[in-house]
Amino acid sequence: MTALSLLRRGVIGIQLLFLGASITCAQTFVFDFESNAQNDVFLDAAGTTPVGNWNGLGNTLDDEDGTQNQSGFLFFDFDNEGPLESVQLGSMNYLNWTDDGLGDAGSGLNNQNEFISFTFNQDGRIDVLDFGAFTGSESLSILRTGETDIGFLGDDAAHGSVLSPSLLFAAGQTVTVRNNSGAFFLESMTISAVPEPGTIVFSFLGASIAFVLARRRPRAGGRAASVQ
């Protein structure tokens, strides 16, 4: 095998590796709503005021005043490169954090139809939702803006307290966790960034061009040799 052939194979390998990485390797971020030291989530877009201890944050985030449908913004960074991504949190009553996690009103999600909602400013995927005080008697639903209930019920014993919905969402689309029965807290949420479509297309085109060139050039050389 000639050095040129090895080089061509190397180019193809690099392009395919980049393509695979773009599709399968997304940046992930964990919101640990029980933590007393989450310093990679911020209250401002400039990233100067970290959340730190989630306990009691509801008073700061949504100015708890008894008004329903309170909401507030949080800011975070997938890849340590600005600008920060944002998520708007909403609730039926008002957001509330305790040592047990995130809830609505005075405690957790402990009344039917109480909810917590998340609206991100970029495309992504919710990989894991970890709930506290979540037993076989609890039940929840997850909904997305413009779509009906996707039928993910928390009382399915196979899921336990950790749900893995792998739920895709678009920028500006609201994902809602709604209580159907029982009482529970949201302890943590893991999300992943979805690669930009342009990145995937560019990688695929690059790999395709490199593959075609590597296939065509040896054949051209072979024809020239036969003519001589």
C-alpha cells in the first residue's frame, strides 16, 4: 500500500470520526437541585452570580408573592464558551427549593396538576429526571409545547425514581413535568445539547467527498498504466 493510499484512508477515517462524534457525542449538563454548591448555574446572563445553594432560591428567582404562574431565568454553559445558555422555569404557583429538591408552592409537587416547566433557548434533549419521595403510588406526566401528553407515567414500577425519557426539545419549546397523583420533588435533571444540523451535514459531505476522491484516483492511475 502506497503512502498516498494511506493518506487517503487517513483522511476518510478522520472525516468519519468527526461525523460520528458530531452525531453521538453531545455536551451534557446536570442541574443538581439538591446541591448546596452548584456554582456552574447562574442568576445572570453575565455569569457573575452563581446559584450556589439551591435551598430558598425561589424567593430570589421569582419574587414569591402569591402570584400564580411565577417564573424566572437561570443561565448555564455546556462547553465553557460564551454566551451562556438560558432556561426559563415556570410553575403553577411559585418555584420552591428545599433540601429535598425543586417543587411548586410550599413544598414539592404535592397536589394534582401542580407542575414545573422548562423552556430552553437552544435545541437539546432531557436524558434523566431524578425524583425524590417517588414511589409506586406517585404518578406524573411530561408534556411539550404544542403536543399532547406523551404518556410517560411515573407510576410505572419499572422506572423507579429515576426516569430516562430521552426527550428532544426545540429552542423555545416548553417541557412540563406535571403531578397526576401523590407528592414528590425533582432532585436533578440531566440534559444534552443536540449538534447543529449544519455541523452534521458538513461532516457528512466532507466524508463523502473524501471517499469519492479516494475511490476515483487509484482507478485513474490504473488506466494510465494500462495505456503505457
